[in-house]
Amino acid sequence: RWPLTSAGETSHRRRSAPSRRATNANAGVTCHKTRESLLSSTSGYNNYRGILNWCVVMLVRASRVNSAYGVLVDPIQVIALFLNDPYRWPAACLVIVSVVFVLVALYTERQLSKGSFTEVAGFLVHCINMAIMLTLPAAVVLSVPSVTPVGGAFVLGTYTILSLKLYSYKDVNMWCRELSMIKAKKLSRSLSCPSAQHFNEAGRKVCYPGNLTIRDMFYFVFAPTLCYELNFPRSPNVRMSFLLRRLLEMWMVPIIQSSMKPLEDMDLSRMTERLLRLAVPNHLLWLMFFYGFFHSSMNFTAELLCFGDRQFYNDWWNSETVTHFWQNWNIPVHKWCIRHFYKPLLRKGFSKIVSQSAVFFLSAFFHEYLVSVPLRMFRLWAFMGMMAQLPLAWFVGRFLHGNYGNAAVWISLIIGQPFAVLMYVHDYYVLHHIQEAD
């Protein structure tokens, strides 16, 4: 068992190929550090210049919104979105079953650490495990009528997050094995990490394979990050006042109610009018989701687990390019894509343009997966919307700068999402109401 050191400790003027691989792997093992979320009062952050552009765009749009269309909250319909039959909860059962896949990944890594599995066998088990994680919930959602669209989206979101976490878990443990094999040839046994150090107690570092425990695995499963580390940055204690503030911020669940009519019966002006009416409430719900999930919910979970790295987002509201927005609004996913997808593609010889396009393609796939499967219809609106970000990013980055670029990012958020929502709601209405009536 060998301790994991920083990349600088292995630096030499001349390195062999295995040594360079070890350094690269070691640098990727750690990607977190202790820091506060930008919207927390303790962060000291105060740059909200992008909000001014948002206010201008929203004022222009809101001046044409009919006040008769509002946001309605109906607790009964909120519950009905999740449950059709209170005695049959297939979505909840699927979430419980997900524990099996987590344990399979842990068992596989334990066998790899002992040499009972070869690297190829372990890789195949991980691939099969994650493939089932993505196909099983989709098959259940599509085949069981009692799974509602919101319940299906929650299940698929849970399994998608877990699959990304387990992929990171697989990669980091593989890097640890590579480091261990190389360091075993250089360091004496006296410098090894004692096998008793399985947990991070009293300032001691967890060393591979001491991290392969149920406690460590489930801490990672519940931690608000997609990237695994053997030693996460930890806060010294749980702040009850901070915890209560984040809890009180998560109470509101709004529902937009509106009638739907087939677009075939509308002219272009009416379709545009309906899109614009949907834009403001949809955008406000998206902002509430961002604050409720990325700030309140994830900080609440991080505080409970004493998870030190609270950088769940950056100042995306100041983004002057579409690329900067996608790099900063969802840091856990961005960090996972860079660490486990983008950089590996670069190391395999792909260009930056191809690697960036591949990242957008992967994101587009999961967006469509999380929308189409719960709705039980495949229209590719979410997929095309994500892929359209590539030419949009090129156009904004090439021709718009400063406040104009920031305004363009806000407009794409305010108009782009409602367009996709309108198309899905329209198709869902036609599929489940018009055809049933016929």
C-alpha cells in the first residue's frame, strides 16, 4: 500500500515513459480543494455585472407579458406528478435497486486491488455494470405505465449521476494502481502507507487500497460531486445556522398551468406569441431550480457531509460567450467531462475542436435521454438544442463581445429553453390527447 503524493514529488529532469504516466495519473487523482460557493455570504464575491444585462433583457420581454398568465401552485398536482398509484412506486423501487450497481462497482475494485481480476476483466465488468445502469431504468420507464414523466425523469437523473460517479471511481482507482506499481519499483517498503490507515481520521490520509470500503463508497455516492478522490477536502464541522438557511430555501415547487393547442392550428404569429409568453415563467423557474439545486440543495448536502469543496458553479451570469457559460454554470459535470472525457481524448491525439464537439455530443445524448424516455417519445429536440450550441458559441465568440455577448447569452437562455419546452409539450399533447380522442 502506497501513499499518493503530489505530482511535484516525482519530478525529475529525465523521466521514463512509465514515470510520465504516473505523474499524469497522480495529477488527475486530486481535483477538489476547500472553497465556498460564490453566492454564499462568506465567499466575499461581489461581481454581478451580468445581472444588469439580464434585467434589461427581462424588462424588455416582461413589458409584453399578460399578467393573466401566472405561476400556479397546486400541491395535489405536485404529488400526482410523482405518483399515479400510491400503492405502486416503481420509481422508488428503481432508486433502491441502484444500490446493487454501487456494490458491484465496489466489489470489482476490491478484486482488482487483490489481483483476483485482471484489468481487462475489471474493465468489462464496469462497462456491463454501467450499461445496465443506463438501459434498465429506461426499459422500466418505457414499459411500466404507472411511472409518471416526472418520476421517470427523477429515476433516470439518479442513474445518470450514479453512472458518472462510478466511471470516475473506476478511473481514479485505476490511476492509483498504476501509481502503486511504479512506486513499488522505486520506494522502499519503509515508506509505504500502513494498512491500518483506511479512513481519514486525525489528519491521516486514506491510501489505496484502504479507500475500497463501503463507508468511503457511500460518502462519495452522496457527496455533491461527480469526481472521485481518495481524500476529499473536508470542513471542520457542521454549521447548524448555515444548514437551516439552506433548508428553508428549498420549500417552493411551482407548476405552470396552461392550455395546449396543436401548432398546426396556429399561424406563425400565434406560435411566436405563445413562445414569448412561455419564456418568462420558464426562465424564472430555471433560475429557481439553479438556486434551489446548485446552491441550496448541494450546499445543504455538503454541509451535512463536511464536504469542503463548495464550488458547484462559477459566475456564469457574467458570461460573454456561450462557451464560458457551459464551462461555469454546472461545475460538477464540467469537471467530470474535462477529467474523464475531454483530456483523455486529447491524450489519444484528437484535436481540441473534435474533443469539444464530442463533449457537446455526449451532453446532448444525456439531455435527450433524460427527457425523451420519461415522456415515452423521441423527438430529438433536446439533442438538437444542445448541438445547436456549437454554431451559436462560434457566432457569439466571433462577432459579439462584452455586454453584447453577455446579452446574447441571456437571450439564448430565455428564448432557447422555452422553445424546446413548447415543442415537447406540444408533441406530448398531440400524442396523448389528440390521438386518444381520435
